[in-house]
Amino acid sequence: MPNSLRYRYICFCLVLLLLGCATTRIDERVADFERPAEYTRFFEVLDRSVDAADVRNAASFAVSGFPYLRTNRFLTGLKTNLDTDARREQWIRWLQRLDLEARRKEIQNLPSAAVRDLAAELGAELDRQILMARVTDYSEKLLNHDRRRRDFFATLQAAVTNRDEYRTAYRVFGLYPFTSMPVAYVTHRVQNEFKSWHQTPLDRLDLRGDLTAYGPARSAAFSQAGAGTILKRSRQNDLDVSIPSAAEQERLAAMFAPLIHQDQVAPYDQIGAVVWKDGHVRVDPSQPTVYFYVTHAHFKGEPILQLNYVFWYSARDGSDSPWIERGPLDGMTVRTSLDHDGLPFMVDIMNTCGCYHFFVPDYRRIKRVIPAVGEIDAFAPRGMPESFPRERLSIYVNSGWHQVVHLGSESKPADYLPYRLEPYDRLEMLPHSAGGYESIFDSRGIAKDSERIEYLIFFPMGIPDVGSMRQRGHHAVKLVGRSDFEDPDLFDKHFEYH
């Protein structure tokens, strides 16, 4: 065995050993908390039922030893910057809220038979509403019990971690140092093609069919004063993080919702609502829909708000798309990141599998891309349109492959097809036509009915189910190197500012 490969095997084994030891230590420390058996058994039984039914919501990460808390990448990044009791309290409550939100969806998605079995095992009359009420009650009681211990916060800090979207084992067994070289070559070649698209005048783009415009049905004109007021008011908390209400999120989403110009050749180029049909995830083009959610990141070390827009197609297909990428269900995610004054400083876009991620920076505030050592640099084929956000961001998407070939900004055209803005939560608790609810994502954060054969070729890059559409929180965006779409330090790592 070559020395380099032997070294990687040793490192991999050491990482597994250290992770195992860390988990064991946390479990041992939590065992000393002497929690009431009624509460711990309830969560154990509920988790067992959720896992057996495969309805675990993967949008946030479980906190080992703390069944009433969950985290995300932003909150995990905050754990070392909690220097007051008030900041710690708000952080813990946010972890608790994430768990309650996830459990509400899991309980709603449980089959009726599973709810009946839960009631029998717990020896109580339970329906979904009573079950959720008990979750809320026991969550609060466990938190109040645990926080009486002097080592509570230190134990919690150690337990709050994220799951890496990359698998070191895949890279070790796939000989990543060697197999990544042709992947890097192909990536650079594709990026050069994409860059040429963005440098081509709009009237010279090669279109295959009819260019169809989609725009938000209920939009709000951009107002820096309005956006800035929402961000300032929602930031009045101990963490100094903008946490807008649901109504404020909807207002911001409507204000920055993009125009989508789609080259349409076949039905797979029509965006639509995600629905369940005959037990499968399908896209209904009669109901154009864009799903939105908010996230948080850092800009110059300060927390900022991001608006995410996800739209879906029935398939990736057509002669222009690589054959290994073709398959049912396709999607695109557009993210606009706002500074504290309500002005966008960055747009970044990816296919919802995490592929073809690129940045559109405001070069008045962002100087350059910082070279990435041993990885492919962040890809920024063009800058942000100067008239955005005074005019709405417009995205031009090619047929079949569904890649962005041009960006601009404009007022909403008169002949557009209106799309509905819907909360992303709906995808994680989607009603069946025959009754009941089910997430379109499995417990690993992979969209159902979106399988590709790409994983057979690209598994050495370390990404499970590469090519499949993914749930928020689970987007690995680099084949060569490591980078997560939801990394809160993504911009600060990759860009130098003016």
C-alpha cells in the first residue's frame, strides 16, 4: 500500500475513534443528570416510532444526549460566542424551538397506525394534538431539570455538532487524491462554459424553445427602508440576530422574489407545485410555485439574514443535459443575502442537488475571491446587476439541463406567468390526496423519487447519493474539496472585502 494511502487510512480510523470517544463521554455525562424516567422513556418511545416509520425530519441535527434539542450549522457556529447568560438562554431556546418544529412535522407525518401503537405503548389516549402537547410539556420539564446541574451548559456545548455531508470513508476507498484530478479538470471545463454564457449578450443566447417568464403573483416593491426596518426590529435580541416573524418573512420574500425566464422545449421545463401522486413525488405545472425559507450566515463576522427560493421541475432531461444527470425531479435554489440595512451583497445559486453552485457578488463591497488551497476556488462568473434590487433579479434558465445562462434585473414583465410563494415547510409535511401527510425528503435529507446514477461514478468524492435532490441543511456544493451551502462562514472564507 502506498504511504499516502496508508496515512489516509490511519487518519480515518483515528477520526472514527475520536468521534466514538466523544459520543461516549457525552452519554456518560448525561447519564449523571438523573432525569425523570417518565420523560426520557417518552422521547425514547417517540424516537423509536419516528425512526421505524422513517419520518425523521433531517433539516436540523439531533443533539446527542439531549432529545429535546436540535441544531443547525449556524447555531453550532454560535456556541463559542455565548459570553452572557442572556445569550446562552436565547441560544438554548432556539435549539429547543428547532426540535419542537421538527417533531411537529414528524408527528404529523406518522402513519395513523403508528400513532395508535404509540398510544398503546405509552398507555394513554393519544392523538396527534395530544402527542405534540406532551412533547412541548416534557421538553420544557427536561430543560428545567437539566439546567439545574452546574455542568449543564458545558456538556451541551460539547454535544452540539453538525453532521458532515462528506464521507471520509468514501474518499479513502475511492482513492480520492487520484480520482479527484479528472473531476477537477471537468469542473474547470464546465465553469469556463458557464462563464462564457454569462458573458454572452442576452440577445445572442442559444435558445431551444420558447422563453417563458415566471414572476411572483403577490410581490412587494423593494423598499430599503421597509427591509431595513424589519431587519433592525427583528434583531433586537441578545444574540443580535435577525429573527423576523412569519409575516415579516413573507414580506421580505415577496420583496426579493426573482423573475425566472425559462427556455421551454418540453413539459420538463415547466416549474410547478410539488405534489404527491400515486405514491410518488410529482410536479404539477398547472400551479407554478416557488418555496421560500430564511437562513443565517456571517458577513464580515456579523450575522446576516438570507432569503432562499426553491423551484422544481418534473425532471432533468433533454439532449443538452449530461446523460448521467438525467432523471425524475429537478430543482434550483436561489439565495439572496442581505446586510443589516436590507441591501443584498451576494446572490448565490445552485441546482438543488448541490451541483453547479456559483456566486454573484456585489463587487462594490466584495474585492476578490480568496484562492482555496487544495480545492477548487469559489466560482463567481459575473457580478451582481447594478440595478438590483431597485429592479427585480431576473434569471435565465436553459432547457433540460436547467442551468442559469444569464442574469439581469428588470421590472416585472406584462406577459408573465404568476407563481405562488409558499413556505418551504410545506415540502416537509406535504398532504396526500388520499389523506395524511408525508415529507418529500427521507430521513437522510434526500428527496424521494430523485435518484440518479451519478453516485456510481462520483462516490469517491465523498458525497452520498450525489445527484439526488436534497433537503435544506444537506447541500454539499464541492466535489473537489469540502464546502456546505449552509456553512455560515461561507462568504468570509471565500471572499476578501473592500
